[in-house]
Amino acid sequence: MSVIPPLDLTQQFQTISAEVNEAVLAVLASGQYINGPRVQQFEQAFAAYIGTSEAIACNSGTDALYLALRAYDIGAGDEVITTPFTFIASAETISQSQATPVFVDIDPATFNLDLAQVEAAITPRTRAIIPVHLFGQPVDMTRLMAIAQAHNLIVIEDSAQAAGAEWNGQRVGSIGQVGCFSFFPTKNLGACGDGGAVTTSDPAIAARIRALREHGSRTRYYHDEIGLTSRLDAVQAAILQVKLRYLETWNEQRRAIAARYTELLRPIPGVIPPLPIPGGKSVWHQYTIRLSPLPAGTVGGEYRDRVRQSMQQQGVSSMIYYPLPLHLQKVYEPLGYGPGSFPITEQLCHEVLSLPMFPELTPEQQERVVYALKDSLNPQG
């Protein structure tokens, strides 16, 4: 019996291999491998897709966040509000900028920041908010932008998992002052290597980010500030430009798969499926369920882990995003949060399970996934 993987990049490549091969060979023949016209063409196409006037390609989604923070001079003495239920890059880049991450608990229905708690976390030292559109589900940006504007705060959208997601008809990454995207291969729009981009409609911020990614230089060999090397190579830009033409189709396929999962899971007790957010349009980077309520006597994530192992034995792979929240990571012990600081986040870390999700997933495979899940939901198993 074949194993159903969490995602399958080989199927995607097979459908576009001729176009990708042609694009890559053209770059290799050009002799222009760093920046150059192919990177500029992709930047223009991606900015147009997101709905901003500028996109600045860089080495990774992590660098995109760091460059955005640097561009606004966020640093020592400043605080930046974000979520503890995300990949570490969302907070790590705040720390790298010498600012302090301030965590806020999440909404159990969306896995995103609980906006009712954001305002209470604002202090005179707060400079910015980094909302994370987790798993491709958009944050309520209408409400968040109102909070930010009332307190004169910068909004840096962490859109690493949400290329193409929308809030009230506007694509994420175009609503805050800047948007930050990852093109890691597993993303909805993924390169064949690392890559990222910052989107903005502020020309001054765009110009500064372009300089920062090039050693703080606006004119070659003349350096105005300490920067870094964070460039997207032309081969990856060419691949991404091909894939960008298919992104809407792939995202629609993901939406259809998510709807089918939800229908199949609806009658199963002990499983809480993720639901679309009113006003939002998800791209379902992950389809993440909650196994809740946990059986009596269960400690931590042991029940979820047992279910996952049973599914694996039946040929269905799954993923856990994220087993340990950021505020309980060793690196953030000095912040002093400790267990119990964010109860919803800590609870969900024990309950979440991401089912296989990729555009080529067939209805038959989905039925196998759900059968394996249902068969594994036995606390005595």
C-alpha cells in the first residue's frame, strides 16, 4: 500500500516541468545569475499579484521579516507584538533586531492572534505588530489595522504561509505597511530552494530594503549602513515566475480539498475541523484539525501522538505544527512567561494535527486519510 505523504512536490513538478526546464536553461545561458532582469521580472509580477507597487525579493521569508523590521528602525528598547503559535522566525527576527517579542494568545477557532487581547499588550515601547496568517488563514485585518492606527503602530504581515489569501477581497501582504513572504519549497508558491520577498507600496521603505539586502548599499561600493547579503538568485526567480501563473489554480484546488475534508470529518466525534473565516479567503497551506476533547487522563500531546502513529502505520503521514509554543522554548525563557501564560496556545499544541494537503491530493486519498484517522481515534489503541 502506497504511503500518502503530507505533501508531494514531485507531482507538481511533473505538470510544469517543460516550462521550468526552459526557464532555468534560459537563465543558465544568460550568464546573469544574481539579480538581473529575471529577478526584476518576478518582483514586478509578484507585486502585481499581491496588489502592491513594490516587491523586493530576498533570500528567505526569515530575511524578509528581518529586513522589514530594519527598514522601520525597530531595535533595542522596542517591543513587537506577535503570536507564540507559529514558526520561530516570526519572533526570532524581532530578537535579531534587538527588539523584544511580546506574545499574545490565540483564537482557538482560527489559530491566529486573539485580537481582543492585542490592545491590552500595547505599551509605550510597542512599535509594531506582526500578525501571522497561519496555515493560510487570514487574520481579521480590518480590526487589526484599526488597533494599529489608533496606537500609531506599524503592521508587518507575516504572510509566509498565505500567498494568495485574502481579507475582504484584498490579498494579504498588501494591507499592512509591509508583507513578508517565504518561497520555501513546501509553501503554496515554493521555489526549488530558499527564497522570500517583502511587499509594500511605500517607495521609501522599498528603496531602503533594497539597499539593506545589498550590504546597505544604494550605489555599488558605497555603503550607508550595515546591511546583509539577502538576494534571490535568478534561477529561483525564473522557477517562481512559472509557478506564479499556476498559483490561483493550485489554491482553488486546495480550497476544494479543504471543503471535502470538512464534509468527511463533520460526523466524526472528537475531531474539530478548521473552518473558513468570515470575510477571509484561505489558501489552506495546511489543513489542521484539533483532536478535542482529549480523553480523560491524557497527558500533553500523548493522545494526538498515538493517533498520528496509528495513522502512519496505515500508510497516512501527517505533521504537527507546532508541538512547543515559542514562549516555552528554551531560547525565550528569559522573557519570563512560563507554563500557563497562554493557555489556548498551550492547549492547541497538544491537540493539533495537520492532514495531508497538496493540490494533487485525490478524493480517494482523502477518504483513506479520514478512514485512517477515524480508525485511530481510540484512546485505548
